[in-house]
Amino acid sequence: MPVTIGYDENNRLLLSGLACNCACEHNAPQQDIYVGKGLIEKLPSYIEKRGLGTQCVLVADNITYEIAGRAAEQALRSAGLTVTLCVIQRKGEMLPDETACGEVLLSIQPETQFLVSVGSGSITDITRVNAMRTGLPFVCVGTAPSMDGYTSVVAPLLLRNVKIHRAGVCPDIIVCDLAVLSTAPLSMIASGVGDVLGKYIAHADWMLGNIINDEPYCPTCGSIVLDAVNRLVDNAALIRDKTEEGMRILIEALLLAGITIMVIGNTRAVASIEHNIAQFWEMKQLQYGNTPPQHGSSVGVATRLVWPLFKRFAQEDISALDLDRIKAGRITHEAREAWMIHAYGEEGGTQIMRENPGDFLTWEEQERRILRAQACFADIRAILDALPPLSTLDAAMHTLSAHMTPEEEGIGPELLSLSLRCGKDYRTRYTLFKLLDECGLLEDYLGGR
């Protein structure tokens, strides 16, 4: 049964067809997700329906407070709720770092019953991790359709300018007012589109992991993601024009992608090598003292970068790989440690290696993966051939005036080259780039980049 979307009379999102017999552990979403117009004033009634209490901390930054935070505060106070404000003041971009997380934590009092985030990615994530640590429920009011993390249970954060991931909780209530979302700059809307376009690559990599490593794959979540991205591509002009239908299509794509995270408890369906590369750019730019590009925008650019490699590998003949040559060229444990420190820095490299010990492969495991790829190459080719032509992505990105190249993201040749070589090492999650590396083909594919 395909997954279908509907809404009740209160603009609450209704999903059916989530049942699945796959090997993944499934969790049925219990959240209340509202999509429509004029929803901010209804916020108190949504909270009352869930029985969250009457005392909250409202988290926003100096920009999102003016966009929707002030209206949310007034709606809550008018309904008799007690609101403690945590408005994070920044001259530039508000980053989800240890300082911002600490500001939220110090705003929480013993009497606080729930949290309210008003913002997009960063605000939602710093609230999410604090909700997890304090055991408090939280409500999310979205301000831009710029990323898929509203429904996530994972918080991407910064610790001393190193990108980390920490367990969080999904909001009990998510409110996406289409009138508010349509006020977002086109660059943020294009960022949301870029984040969604990356799902093509994430889905292909997930299926590769299933083939090579018997990783559990959920066809229901896979179809949710592919249906959402296909619908977005077909309606890019409506999204560009910020029509009500266009905003609904984009936010539904982002929410549905995020719902897969709730269903299977991880980000496998929505993030892979394209996200690894984008996150590396963000980390490095911060270390250089530069303002990082928007996450979704970088994901879109990284997706374009890796796309030709996926298509090329579909035409590869790996039946005659020289296993002896590959074995002789294997990187030693010590050399890999040195490489990780070089690529990610002392703290970042050490932390990534500690959290991903499975990336130190024995030769026996590497050989098994190569032989499995050779035996199952027809299945691998079918997955890669199913990816649409790159022109499909380019058309959508052109329509949104999205960044198309690393140069537009402020990524120079040296950083670009490094990111394409170390993106595979960011986490154990299997990707085509890992397969290329294990088959001794990665450098040939990257050429002079």
C-alpha cells in the first residue's frame, strides 16, 4: 500500500500506508504536524490538546523572533501561558554551537514544562538537544522551508567548530505556517530544494549498503523519499514563485524526508556522501574563520559533484579487478590515522575515528566487499541507472537560482579536492565512494580534482 498524505479539518497532517515488513525497526510517528495558513494564533490550542502544560521557554534568534517568535509569544501569553524568552542575539548567522546550546539550557527553570523553538535548522537543533537532555517535550514553529530536520531525532551541532551529531527528540508538535514560510528569502528556499535533491544520492547509497553489507533497507521509507523529491522536481517553478501550493510541496517533501528518520530512528534514508561533503565544507570554513554556506545549498552542489561518478560506475567493469594490487596498495592503520588528522584536524579526526571504528577494515572484510560487488554488479548497475539524468537536477536548481558550483559556495580547489577524498571517512555509513575506494578506483575517478 503506497503512503498517502491528507489533512484533517485542523490542518493536521495524516499519513497512511506506513506499515512495512522490512528488517528495519519501525516506530510509528506520534507527532502532531500542522501545515496551513494562519496557524500561529492556533498554537495554544495545539499545546492544550497535547497537554504539555502552561510554562515554557520560547527559543528564537533575533531574526526568527521578528518573523514569527513575537507572534507566537503573544498568542501564548494571550492564552494565559507563562513564557520565558530565550532570544539568541547574533550579528551574523546563528550557529548551533556549544554557546547557543548553553544559552537555552540556562534559560530552563525547574518549573519549565516544555520548550518552543521558532526558527529553522539551527534553532530547532539546539532546542532538540536540550529537550533530550532535560526530558522536556518541545514544540517547533518553522520559519523557513530550508532543511529536512524539523522531524529529526538527531541534532547536528558544532563543538569547537567540529561538526558533531547528538541524540535529540522529535518535537511533539510541528507548526508550518505557509504564510510564514513564504516570507523566507529565495536563497533559503533554494537551500531546502538542494537538501531534498540530495535524497536521490542518499537513497542509492542506502541500497548499495543493503547489497554489499546486508544493511536493512526499508522500501516504504525509500518510496517516501523518492516520491517527495520527484514531486518537488516536477514543481520547481511553483516553489520559486512561493505560491501556496509550491510552499506546501516543498515543506511536505522536507517533512516527509524527516518522517523517515522518525520511522527507522536514523538518517539513512536522507543523508549520505553528499551530506558528508557539505558538512566538511562547513567545518573547514568555520575553522578558517569564514561564514559557512547554507547547509542545503551545499548539499545540492555536492549532489551535482558526485552525480557523474555514480553514473560512470554504472558502466564500470569490475569483474577483472586486480585483488593483489589492491591489497598491496592498502593504507596502513597508522597512515589512515595520520590522514584523518590531516583532513579533519586533531580534534575532529580523533573524534570521528573514535565514533566510527568500523572504518578500519581488515583485508578480509575489504576483499569480501569487493567480491560481493562483483557478484551483484547487475543489481548495483540497476540502482545507478535508475537515477535520473543530471539535467533533471540542473533544471530544478536553475529554476530556483540555486548555487551550482563549489566556487559559488566559496569552496576553492584545494578544499574541494580534500573534501571529495575524505567525505567517505566522515562516518561508517556505506557509500559509493567507499566502494570506489575499496576497489582501488577512487583516485582514478577523482582525477585531478
